[in-house]
Amino acid sequence: MKRKFILVGIIVIAFSVISYGKVSSNSVKNSNVENWKPYDANGEMIRTDRGATGKIGVVSTSKVEASRIGADILKKGGNAIDAAVAAGFALGVVEPNSSGLGGGGFMLIRIAKTGETVFIDFRERAPQKASPEMWTVDANGKVVGNKKVEGGKAAAIPGEVAGLLYALEKYGTMSREQVIRPAVNLAKNGYYVTPTLSNDMKSEFDKLEKYPESAKIYLNKEGLPYEVGDKFTNKDLAKTLEIIIKKGKDGFYKGEVAQAIVKTLNKYDGLYTMEDLANYKPLIRKPVKGTYRGYEIISSPSPSSGGAIVIEILNILENFNVSELDVNSPEYLHLFSEAYKLAYADRAKYMGDTDYTPVPMKGFVSKKYAKEISKDIDMKVSHESKAHDPWQYESEDTTHYSIADKEGNMVAITKTVNGLFGNSVVVDGYGFVMNNEMDDFVVGAGHPNSVAPGKTPLSSMSPTIVLKDGKPFMVLGSPGATKIISTVSQVISRVIDHKMSIQDAIDTPRLWDNTSNVINIESRISDETAKKLEAMGHKVNKTSDWDRGMGSVQGVLYKNDGTLEGGADPRRDGKALGL
């Protein structure tokens, strides 16, 4: 089975308003990044110069073009939500392999004035004709023809446009023209292809070539993938963004764009109707909350498993002296691996969309539950893990982007088209690829994550806000499929337990394990450490030095002196800018 990458557009923006006037153009920290690229003259990735600091604000996204656009919105007097929406639309242009108009996501907003935390679910949802029988399955339980991953039946109803515009209208201060126009210009004028984007175009070449609508956009005049440094433009996408500027949400979910979505997807065996699109609305949910060593953790609720499982992992770790362990030591890696196996086992058994099935969310975030299951961890020997019973603790009570200002307003957003270039089908004439989010459902009936009309598939997206004594401390998130959970929890622990800077916490080598005895570690971790892990009973798999599959964290940390410290992940194309 081909390994699935879930790619998420990531933006982290921290905005501290010193005055309510406009920020002067010469106040941008690291302004020498006007021509900054994440690769050198030979097309090799540059792993340094990713972070930034600022007194007024920090914008950290997975693409420098989006960071510039977000920073420019702040300079023009926009608030954190304005900047996030602008950067979000920009990411859909410059990072089409990861997110865009045909995708969806989650948004976490903290309103300083009221202390209220709002979670906006604009995740993709199954069309009304969807059912467990919608795919043909072979004798091995695999979907025939790859139709769960590509083509019309792979796509769920997209929510990105609805979610971003809802946030802008509810909490922003600028117009659609002001925040979307920069993305229009980026699509029209173009940008330079990075190694990440070029490699993804090459890896998905067979799929993109198969669909004429996609080949027209994502292959060059010779019918080949774009190379590093090539200029890439998308005038069809610019046209679509112009429609959204003019007509708002209805410009996407009704009328010519919606008709094109239905026609294109149903051409490739889809189940879409105009009503599916017209009826889409973002949902407001209550975020999950927990604590870790005195810090409040606020994150994504169901239908994401991310927030609850991140908190479960942190609760398990709280029973151990993590700060005494070196982050590259076998003991540290072993502890985190064992904690991950416990939590991921619970995720696999119990998690689904709470609108359709009961999920023990309170049990997942229970300190007592974590303390009980942490007893299964032997610090000398690795063990396979199975799900426990969080239900008995019910009586106790995740490219991502984040924004925070001096008043304490904070926004964290994670958005995606799921796989590389989603379902590989570009909406004819409108320049954006559709998601393949239906692949996140379980095949067959009777599982908490089985398909149902209007249902949201299970996710690991974990946009997270951390408070200390009720005040902003950190905001972060990551792509990486189920590895989002382990990546976010590692970065949180490194900042809190080891007092690392946000960039150091992001740069430090990572590990990942789920319910197996195979611990995946980046190859910067020593062979000696790997041997000691094997002696503990682990099967060790060394990946690359900077494994993009282990996520791409963009985060902002509030320092005691009022400085905002932004970190961007060198595993992909991220870059932070400071104001």
C-alpha cells in the first residue's frame, strides 16, 4: 500500500499592536528576505535562517510569499484575523500541493476582550450520496481503481472558502478586496518553484498527467513537471479569487464555480450535487482543553483526534521527569515512543465524528486516566500497546496558521487538501485542485469513522494555543497526517520542559511511533542511540536527516521581555518574518 502523505498549509502569525496606527514599512525585521529562498543556487534546501523575532508581530508560514503577504496586512493596519485570512488565500496559490480552495481545515481563535476561545470547523464533509458502499472493494479489502484517493469519489465538500470568509466577516477589520487581492496578484504574476513543490509535481506526475484539467495547470508547455526556479503562474485560479472578492461565499458555493466543481468531479465518477455545495456552512465547536505542568493547552476537538490525543500524550508525560532527559537520548526517545503507542491505540479504537458517534473525549484528557495507563510504561523495555478504557473517566471532564496580538487575541489554523495535490483533479477553468478527504474514512460500515452523508472524516490536525497564567505563551501547529500529534506534543514539551527557543524546539531531531514497536527517528540521531533503543526492544527505522513526513511546525513564542519569537520548520519551505 502506498504511504499516504497528508499535507497541510501552515501559517503562524503573531501580531502585537503597539499603537492602532499603521506600521511603517521600514519596521519589518529581517527585511533582507525580499529575495529569500529556501534553497541555494544548486537547488539544495537551506536549513538555516528560518526564524525571526519582533516587537510588533511575527508571521511564520510554510511559504515566504505568504509570510510577506501576512506581514504586509499587519503593516497596513489589519488585525491578526485579517493577516491570517490573507496568508491563507496566498498559501492556496503558492502551495497547491498542500492546501487551497478545494480543501478545508480547522481554526482556533482566542478573543482577548472576552477570554472566549472559538473553534471553527471548516473541514471537508461527505456529499449526501456518500455511503460505505460507494467504493468497490476487492478480496483484500482495498478500494478498486484507487478511487478513494483520486478522482471524483475521493473528494469531499470543500470548506476553506467558507471558513476563511466566516473568520474575516466575524472577527476581521478589512474587506475581501484588501485581504484576497495579494493572492490574486501572486497567482497572476507568479512565483518561483521550490525543490519541495517541484519534487511533489514529479512524484504525482502520473496522476496529474492523467487528468487534462490538471496537466494544463501543473505541467509545463512540454507536458513535464516544473523544475526548481521555474516561474509558475495560475491565471485560472486568479479568476476564481476575483469571483470570491466580488461575490463572497456565494461566488464559490453557488453559480459558475460550483457548477464547474460538480461537472468536473462527476465527469470522473463523482457523487456531487449543487445542493452539497450550497448547503455547506462552517461549524462552531468547543475546543478541548487540558494542562501540562501549569500551562493551559487549548486545541482541536472532534472530528479531529489531534487536540485530545496531544493532551493525552502530555498527561502521560507529566508522570515522568522529562526535563532530566536529553532530547536525543535513548531514554527520552523510548519514553515518548511508549507514550505515543498508548495514545495512538486509543485514537484508533475510539475516535470519530462526535456528531455521528459517541467518543470519550473527557476520558482522553483526564489526568487520572493518563496516570493509570502510564503505569504500563517500562523505562527499560519496549512493549506493544493496546487501547485502554477512557469511558470510565468520562465523568471528569491536526498548511496550520496562528495569530496573536498584544491584547491577547490568538488564531491558529490548519488547512489541507489531504494528499499531494488532493484528488489530482483540477476544477476545469478555475485553477484549483480538489481534496481527497474521503480517503480519511474507514472502508466499510460499523466503525466510528465509517462514511455517512454530511459526515466529517477523522483528522489529526492540531492547531494549538498555549497559555501561562491565562496569558498568551505559544501558538503552533503542523501538517504530517497522524504524525501531527507526535510532532506538536514534542515541540510543546521541548519548549516547556527543556526551555528551548521555538526554533530550536522545531529543529531538534524528531521521532514517531504509533501502535507498533517500530520507532522512526531522523538520521541525525546517533547510531549509538539507535543501538540502545534496539536493546530496549524497539525496531528502529532511521529516516532522513530532515524528514518532511514528520511535519512542518510553524510557531510563535511570547518571551518575558515582550518579544515575539517565530520559528519555521526547515523540513519544508517555511520562513518567519518579524515586525
